[in-house]
Amino acid sequence: MEIDRVKLFKDLMVDEGLRLKPYRCSAGKLTIGFGHNLEARGISESVAAAILHEDIDYDLPGLYQRIPWLRDYPEPVQRALANMAFNMGTSKLMRFVKMLKALRDRNYSLAAEEALDSKWARQVGDRAIRIAELLEGPHGS
């Protein structure tokens, strides 16, 4: 006889309980969800991709709220700023005053330069170069 996975699933949901933030279980292991041991198993690539999709869905509205004019700009520019916001948070992105002003003026080359002339760019290396290329792109000035 094979185990009834549906019943087991329901039993474990009740007995493990749901925790949406990491916590230490009674054995001291970092755990999340319905008793998933992060230290022993980590997460699968498909779960990581699902989390990323959820994070994007969560983060984008806040970016467009803080920078409402962004929707009127080329898609690569929107993607560049979304990437930066995901990396550092929208609040820190808003500190890139010169870069954002250059974008408002549609001076894409200057915006790319301003992005690269930052502590952030030195910290993230090649990521900053890829983002600057998105900012400058074929729509560059």
C-alpha cells in the first residue's frame, strides 16, 4: 500500500505549522515554510525562481510609485532601474539624484556615467556595467 500524499501533506501542514520567515526549529536548524530545513536542503531552483517572480511582483509597484515618470521611458531604462532597486532598495536608488535628473532630461549617456560613478558600481562590478549599458542603449543621447 502506498502512502496517501494528500493526507500526509495536510497532516504536515497542521503539525509543522506555517512560518513565512526563517526561524530556528527546536533542533536549532534554520527553517522556513512548513518545517523546511534550509541548512540541510536549501531550496530548489524552481522555488528560488518562484520567489524571484514574487519579489518582482512585490517590488515593481513601489518603484513606479516613487518614479511615476519611469513608465514613459524605454523598456531597457525601466529594467535598469528595476534591477538597481531590487539590488539596493528603492529608497537608496532615489539617492542617485544626478542619474535620475539625467534620465528626466533624457540624457541617457550621462545617466549611465552617473550610475558608474558611484560606490554601488564599485561594489557590484560587472552588474553596474550591464545596467549602464541598458541605460545608455540605442536610445542614448
